[in-house]
Amino acid sequence: MFKVGAKVVYPMHGAGIIREIEERLAADRVMKYYVLSFWATNMILWLPVEKVERVGLRPVIGKDMVEKVFAVLKEGEEKIHSNWNKRYKNHVDKIKSNDILAIADVVRDLRRREKIKGLSTGEKKLLESARQILVSELILVLEEDEEKVLAMIEEAITIT
């Protein structure tokens, strides 16, 4: 069970903080909820404590994982499918996995593809979503501002 103040990542929404744990009446029974606030969207979400595992809520990574994230961003581009639909589905699946290394893969591959060939509208939206999730988590872990984290990501992705 998470505590108030815990930094967590909710799939497809990014990093947030548990602001409260409150009880609410739902379907004629009292249930505990985490009240989450998200850095990037200013969204508040009430998540039933009993659904944490099913939705994939996890703690933010430790500082030891940050090196691995930047190593993934610096790696060579993985072989990505030339078919737009298959490529898009693969990227969506990686984002939904809530695995920061898989999300870093998506950001790296789409950002590099954007620089070389450009992206479709759907892929641009996907890149923004993946980047927001990655940035939101790194901001909480590194305790840096958005501008600095974005610059660090871009530097790591840059093909030399």
C-alpha cells in the first residue's frame, strides 16, 4: 500500500503524487481511494486501492534506473516496422506497459524518425504522450524542471 506523498506512475497518464487516501461510499460499501494529482495535466484521479494492481500503478523509478533510461535513449534505433499501423500498435503497447525503458524506446525511435522522415499526425500525438509520461517521471526522480529534463532527453537522443 502506498502512503500519502508517494510518487507513482499511472499507465498512460504519467507520474503523479498521492495527495490523500480517503474513504468514499461506492455501491453501498465504503472503499478506500488514493487521490492522485498529476504533474503534467493538473488532473486529479480517485483510484480505488483495491484496483492498484489491475491498473498497473507503480512507484517512480529510483535514481539508479535513470542511467538505464538514458542508455536506452542513446542506443541505436531498434528495427521498427515500416508498416505504419504495426509500428503504431507496437508503440502503443510499449506505452501501455508502463515500463519506463519501453517508453524511452518509443520516445527515442519516434523522435529520431521525426528528425529524419517526419511523423504522421497519429505518431506526433503518440510521441507527445510518451514524452510527457517520460518527462513527468524524470522530473519527480531528478527533482529538475521540465525544461532541463527535456534538454537532457534531447541531448541523449541526438544522433552523432
